[in-house]
Amino acid sequence: MKHLIEKRNDSLARIEEILALVEAEQRPMTEEEMAEIEALKTEVEEINKQKEVVESTRNLKPVKEENKKDEVKEIMERNLEVRAQEERAFIEALQEGNTRSLGSANKAIIPNTIADRIIEKVVELSDVISHAEVVRYTGDYTIVCESEGTQGADYFNGNFAELVSEVTTEVLGGHTIGGVEKISNDTINSTTIDVVEYVVNKIARKIAEKVEKEILDGTEGKIKGLSKVTNKIEVTGEVTPETLIDMQNQMRGAKPSECMFVVNRATFGALRKAKDATGRFYMENSMGIDGELVSSMFGSRVVVSDVTTRPVAYIAKGAVTVKFAQELNIQILKELYATQNCIGVLGSISVDACANSNDKVVIATTAPLMRARK
């Protein structure tokens, strides 16, 4: 600011000099003198404004990084405390054999932090669910289902054909899915086992298996899953590598890297043995980040599902919407396995799912490869 103050003082001194000269000569100011004074006044006013801005800015104090860290730390500590309280209440409910600590003597809502962990685990356990669009919503949830095709365009005459788009809506409601898990009393009362994590994994696995099956096979009048998809390929006999190529050609709006083949165990076995004319296997295998074997064919992952009856479905990322309710219910069945020193834990949640794009799912319809033994 020192240079600005000096410049302002020089301007004021020059104004005084002009005024003194005019006064001494007892004459009016010339046009040049008046113009120079106006310019000097403008300059002084601008410097004064800059001085005010600088002084007001100096009064602003930066937020200390320590304060931000303290706030984040406080929020994290509160969240951890809530999680610890809910885990204690959950363990207490298991140990006592009832859900009074969760709000009811017979049936109660699983605490939010534990419910969130169960859903996260469900998504983690199933490649099919993690490939879908997953939403948490209580009540009816409306999604837009779109199927697109292009008529073409007359570029030379400037007449562009409109995109043919059949848009419908689908309401995802709620259908209860769950299952009973048998848990040893010794496990529940153990001080060396993470009881909450153990129960979370057990309940999540049961839910994941059921939801995955409903997505792939669907149930008439309940969860539709892929059962209403009309984008199909008719296959005679076994599913072959050529079948997968045909399915890829029928997929619209998604790259092979964004899609995956979901096959049953019998189809996977047949595809894994398939070789080209040079004797090379069509299926490629690599090691995933988690150390598990990752299979792929023609640029798309090949995932095995042990719960589906479909030989193969080709699904683009996010082409299926799965809606989980916000709340999970739990019921302690104390007497069911009492003679085995165990309790039954019934976990249930409201779920619905369906394809949200008919173009981004391709189904191969054929008789299952595996025949029932006589």
C-alpha cells in the first residue's frame, strides 16, 4: 500500500500546485488545468477505494484448518458412538432371545447402521446385484423403461427422422424376501468373535441368493426381474460361443466391456471347454483384484449363478433396477433350535426388481443342458 499512498500524495500535491498558481496569477483556470485536476481527482478517488478494499480484506480471518479437522473428528466420533450403541442393542437382542432392546418383544427393525451393512454386503456378494442399479426406497418407486430404435435420417434434404422411442413406466413395489439363519449360542456369547459381522454376513448371503434368483428368473405376479424382457435369442441345443456373439450383436447402447454374461453352472462348464479351430479356448481367465478368477469371452465378463434356471442372460451395467426398502426386519426364533443350543434369526426386507431397458438385456431361451438323473 505504500506506493499507492505516495502516488495519492503526489496527485494531491499537484492539485495544490495548480490551484496556487492560478491564485497567484489572479486568473481563471485554463481548460488544460481543469482537465488535469479532474484526472488527478479521479486518480485519488480510485486509490482511496483500493485502500478501503485492502483494509477491509485484512480484517478477514481465515478459517483455521484445526477447526475443520475438529468438526470432522466430532462427526466421526458421533457416528462411531451411534454405531456402537446400535451394535450393543443388536447383540443384546440376540443374547436375550427377543427384540425388546430394538423396540419390540417379537419383531423389530434392524438398526440403521447394521441394516446398511447388510445391504452393502448383499451387493458385494452378488455380481448380478452389484451390476444393477440399486436404490433404497420405502414405498412404491416408479422407474422409466425405455426401448429405442433409429429410423434413419435424410441429411441431404435436411429432414431428420425422429428417434423412435417407446417409453413406459414400471412401479417397483415391495415383496418380502428373507430367510432363517441358525446361529449357535456359543457364537453369540463369544468375546473373540465379531458377532455383528458374523450375523450380517449370514443374513446378507441368504438375501443375496434369493434376490439374485428373482432378478434372473422372476416370479409371476411378484418380482418380475428379467421375466418380461422380449429381447431374446432362440437357441437350439447347447449354448455355444456363436450364441454369445449373436447376443452381443443384439445388444444396443452398451459396449461389451459394460456388459456381462450370466450363465448357469451347466452352461459355464460347456463354454469353458469350447475351443476355436486352432485349439485355443474361447474363454479367457485372469486374476481379479481380490484374488478370484475372472472369466471373460469376447470382451465381456462371464459370471456363474448357481440359483438361476436360465442358460444365459446378457446384461448391460445398470439395465436392471433393484429396490430395497430402507428398513430391515428381524425376528428372534428362540425355541426353534433350542435343542441344538442355537437360535433362529429371521431377517427380511421388502424388495422389487425389473429390467429398465429392453434393449440392454438379451435372453437366450433354450432347454437346460443339465438333465435330471433317473
